[in-house]
Amino acid sequence: MWSSIDQQAGKREERGEREERGRVNERDCVKKPRHNHRVHIRAMMPYEKLIAWKVAHELALEIYEVIEKWPKDELYGLTAQTRRAALSIPTNIAEGVAKSGPREFRRYLDLSLGSSSELSYLLLFGRDRGMLSNEDWEQLSTKRNRVGQLLWKLYRSIQNRSRLMG
């Protein structure tokens, strides 16, 4: 008869063998509930498929390209803050998708919306200081507005879906 230590070691070895063979099953990874409740496993949606993320990513790339021309004395001021705000939008979308549920995802979309608003002002400030041409400002503002619209639509969609489900 095996001792409890031998049994635990055997289970660990068995689990290790399944992992090595690449055949770990969801049932092997999820604790069984004590009560007769369903355990919901939420698959992470790839953020790259979200239109809001795609447009926000394009905006961040365009921001980085345009502000390379800004004065070097603003490198640690307006330039850095503008970069952070632009990069924060798609980053928060990507992070929110990986969270545990719709409430958490909406919280990260709120952060993206805040960064989008911050970016809007920073671009306006850069234009008014003569660091951003009117043409660049128009192009970036139009795309930033599009990102804001997409974020709101995604937010409402998730909010409506979570109301229907629970």
C-alpha cells in the first residue's frame, strides 16, 4: 500500500507526463466545485481582432512617427507624456481583454478612454505651441476621435452583453 507522500508524488509525475505529452485537459486544470455550481472557463479573446485595438495601435504608431520631429528639449516633457498617452490606449485594451470578466474589461476600457481624452488635449497643446502642423493635427485628431467612438461602442457592447447574461 502506498503512503500519502508516494500517492502525491505519483500524481505529480502523472500530471507532468500529461503536460510533457501536451495533452493537459481542462478537467485536469480546474478544481471541482464543492457545490453543484457550474465552473465557467472564459477563453481569452485575442485583442488583435478588436477594431478598437487596431485603430488605437495605428494611432500610437502615427503619434510616435510625428512627434519624432518635436524639439529635443521636450523629450522628457510633452513628448514623453504624449507617447505614454498614445501607447496607453491599445495597451489597456490588450490588458483588459485578459482580465477575468466584463466588469474588469470595462474598467480597462475606461482607462483607454481617459488616455484618449488626455491625448486629445496634448495634441491640441502641441498644435497651439507650433510643434504640430495643422495638417498633422487634423489627421491625428480624426483618428483619435475614431478610436474614442470605437471604445464607447465596445464598452456599451460589453455592458449590454453582460446584462443579458447575468
